[in-house]
Amino acid sequence: MTLDCHSDHCITCADEGVPMTVLAVDSERGLALCEAADGSKESVETALVEAVAKGDAVLVHARVALVRL
């Protein structure tokens, strides 16, 4: 069985990937403080993206950085 998804949202939770900018990194805990275009900020897990640094743009889904943009 295959799923043919044509949505911009995650089929399991209805979230979407949000481009965010890294404001600060806590490499010891694997977290970064990130800011979205609307000014909202959240703590994001960074384990999936190698060497995240302040100023990087990342795509975030469910408070997890998926890829550097």
C-alpha cells in the first residue's frame, strides 16, 4: 500500500515545516532557540542537522530541525 500525499501538511499531525532562524545553540543539550518569520520563538531539537550555528536557517517540524536551508 502506498500513500499519495499532495498536502503541505504532515498527514499524522497536520503540522507543516516552518523555516526558522537559529538565534542561539546549546550544543551540550542538542537544542537551539529559533525564531520564525512571524517573530515567534521556540526551543528546537537539532540532532538531525549537523553543526547548527547561530544565524543558520532551518526547516522545523514538531520542534525538530529537519534540514538546514
